[in-house]
Amino acid sequence: MEETEYRYDTQLLIEGIDLDEDEIHDYLMNEIPGDCLIVVGDEELIKLHYHTNTPWKVLEYCRTKGEIFDIVVEDMDRQSRGLQG
């Protein structure tokens, strides 16, 4: 059975003031290993989706940018094992 390189599908919303999606995107890409990063929104609300092995680091960083909510962290390896039988 093949494991994914980055195990956790991490999704959340950030609500704040003067949010910068490029700054958030660049920080995550440079500081927290992962893939499939999507950061979209405006200065007050950002939606984030990221595959990583350290979702707690994503949460810690995003909390510095504003209030985080609608947090979902799914174990993709566990999901794939469940779907295979």
C-alpha cells in the first residue's frame, strides 16, 4: 500500500484585518513542507487548503494572522486504507 508523501489534508478559514494571501502562501511554502497549497481570499477572509505532515504548524502560523475557524484536518493515509476494502 502506498503512503502519501504529505499525510494530512489541512483546511481552514482565517478572518482578520489586512490579510495578504501571497504572504501567507509564501510563508507556508518556505517554512512548512507540504504540497497542493491553495490560499485564496481577500483582506478580511482567507480560505486555506494544504497537504502537510505538520498541520499543527499551519494552525499555529495562521493563528498569528487572525481568527481561525472551520478547521478540518484529515488523515489521507487512513482515508485511503478505509476505501480499499
